[in-house]
Amino acid sequence: MSDSSTYDLVVIGGGPAGYAGAIRAGQLGKRVACIEMERPGGTCLNWGCIPSKALLKSAELFLSIRKAEAFGLKVGSVEYDFAKIIQRSRGVADQMAKGIEFLFKKNKVEHIVGTGRVSVPGMVEVTDGPAKGRILKADKVLVATGCKPRRYPGLEVDGERIMTSREALAMKKQPKSIAIVGAGAIGVEFAYFLNAFGTKVTLVEMLPQVLPVEDEETSKVLTRAFTKLGIAQHVSTKVENVKVGKDSVMLDLVKADGRETIEVESVLFAIGVTANLEGAVSPRVSLKTDRGYLVVDDNYQTSVAGIYAAGDIIGPPWLAHVATFEAVNAVNGMFGAAKPKRVKNFPGCTYCLPQVASTGMTERAVKEKGLPYKVGKFPFTAVGKAVAAGDAEGFVKVISHEKTGEILGVHIVGPDATELIAEYCLAMEMEGTIDEVHHTIHAHPTLSEALAEAAAATHGQAIHI
């Protein structure tokens, strides 16, 4: 294949947006190349969603075995091998990456290992990697370079004393103590994982609650659960004066009523992400940005015709499933397969125990909009399946429009919340009402009964409370 190869689409980035967009274009019979400097799968598959869930499963299983006696099971001393836990998570990521490579071949997507840059509209240059110097002509370009962890100013990330989520997923040694700065999904999941294996965890959040984007009631349940686990939590707290020593890190926790200095073995910064656009677009190609993120129209086209963007690089929500949705819709639109849709309703999920999942608005947001609303709430303590499984902490909370029954927001904290949320996502996508969920027969005994009972509770008709 010559250096002047022409493609229908060149995708820069092989994460959940990039690989999905490339595969969708391949399904449409287009000639596609996807340029990715690492393995296909991007941050999510290689250094995020997938390996972190493998770690969390190890933690969940370890804690379950330690509670085996409550289920009538006698187990001897339970030990763990931290290095093997990390090794397994890397193996899971390896397996999934090979799956993406297979899908590329199946859909005739050319995978180019390297760094891609839009030199001029319609032309992409490989600036690094084995194919460095190669020029690709493209009718259309999809920029899907995603985001990278935000770093704390002035601190060097060394993977031992100072880490981001990427280094934490490959840590060689378990820290005896750690401060996790940022109590969003990433911070909370690492707090649960490390605490399960005995690390002394201090969780620090600048905003007034853990999981700041979630409903207040959901956050309170998680706060109580983490307190029982021995995880120290500091909200409305800033971090200052971080001093890295040979064997530990000193830092100040600053609150409105004073400050406290703590010493820990490691610090993990989970303080958000920044756009990963550097080097992806030549200065000669002037793409409109907003706070570093590419600005796109309803068709996912940037300010320059023929150049599209999808996923984290176009801004929040920074979620893998949202990125995939955007990329598939962008490709459908650019090739006339379907009218592209922009993201409206989407699930947000956190995979610690208890799990947290939500879609739509929080109760606070509904109040701020001045909408008349009702709340239906049902606890897992009243769900037979949850009680039988010994995992009955939490509830399902449904917020609906008082007059129309339109579902405005759903918040679940408890067993399998991240799976259960899909039913309400579908209901909202189909513009279903609270009554339609209530009148749908849910199997007994299942956790999903709580979804119907919460809908029924909106009208005071829940049977089991």
C-alpha cells in the first residue's frame, strides 16, 4: 500500500470513540484506517474501565469470602497476592484489546500503530511510531483522541509516591496508606479497592459530598457505607503543601474551619481529566475549541468541513459508553446511514460496593428548574432477592413530573445498580412514564422488582413497604 493511500475515513485515536467509529464505518463498507499510538481500546480498555473492574471484582470476592460464615460456609485463613491481582487485571485488558484487533480485521479496518495528526483538511500524517512519515489522504477525518488524567500542578508523577489512575492500575506494591484526592467515580472505586485489602485510605473531595454529580441521598448512603469500612472522608476540603519525601508524602487538608497535616505512603490524584489534543491537529488547521475541547455541531462536525470529532475530546460527560454513542452517530451522519443523534439521557455508573448508578436529573436539579415533581423510593431491604443474597443496602429513587408522569431522573444505590439502571434508560429513551414501569410485570424474586416498586411508590402504591 503506497504512502498516498486514500481512505473514506481516517480515525485518530483507538479508544471507545475511535475504534467504534472505525468499526461502524467498516460495517458501512467504507475504507477506513484507525491510528492509535497504543493498543486499540484507548484509556478505557487498557487503563480505565476494564482493568479497574477486574480489580474491584477481586476486592468484592475477597470481602465476600471473609463473610462466608454468615452463609453457613466455613473457610480457613483467607490471604491474597496483590501482585497477582494487578497481573490478572492487566491480563483482562490484554484479552479485550485482542478482541478489538479481531474486530478491526473482521470489518477491514486498517490499524496503524502511531500518532496521527491532521496536517491540512483531508490529509493525516503519522508523526510517530512504526509508520512515522506516512501520509494518508482522507475524505473525512474523525478526531477521537480523548482525555488524559489531570495532574496536580508542580508535582511529578512517579508511580509510587504520586500517582494518577494510570499508574495506580499498574502499581507494583500495595501502599500501607494512601490519600485519594477527588471523590468522583475513579477516586471512590480506588478507595474501595485498596481499603478491601487493608490500605489505610483517606478520601478527599473539594465539593460538599462524595460522588458530587450524584443525588445527595445516594451520596449519603455511600458515605455511611465507606465510614463502616473505615475509609476516612473529607469533603469541602482542599489539598495544599504537598511535600514528597523518600518514603512518604505530607499534605495539608484545608477546610473552612482550619487545616490538618497528614502523612501517607502514596497520593493518588483523581481530580478529573484534560483534553488530549496536543499534536493531533497542525497549527495550520484552526479548529474551534472551548476550554481545550473541540467544538462540534449537531452532526459532530468541527469548525472545519470534513473534520469530525467524538468522545471525551468534545467535552463532558467523559464516559466510554457516551463516546461510543457519539462516534457511531457521527459516522452514521457523515456517510448518510442515519440522522445523527446527540447525547441526551445516559447512565452514570460507579462500581464500588454499594454500586451507584443514575440517569437524568438529581432532585436538586429538578428543584432548581422549578419543575413540579414526585419522588418514588423503594429500599433493597424490602427486596427478597437482595436480602437472600446478603446485599440489601441502598434503594431505588425515581423522580417524575407531577402532572405528566414523565421520568425526570433515576438514582440507584445498592446491588447491581449499574445493571438495573438500563431499564430506566430505555424507558426514558422511549418517553415512557412512571406508570408504564409500574404496570410492567417484573419477575419475582429479582432485584428488578425494586424498579417497579419505586415507580409504584410514586403514587403510594408500593406493595412491600
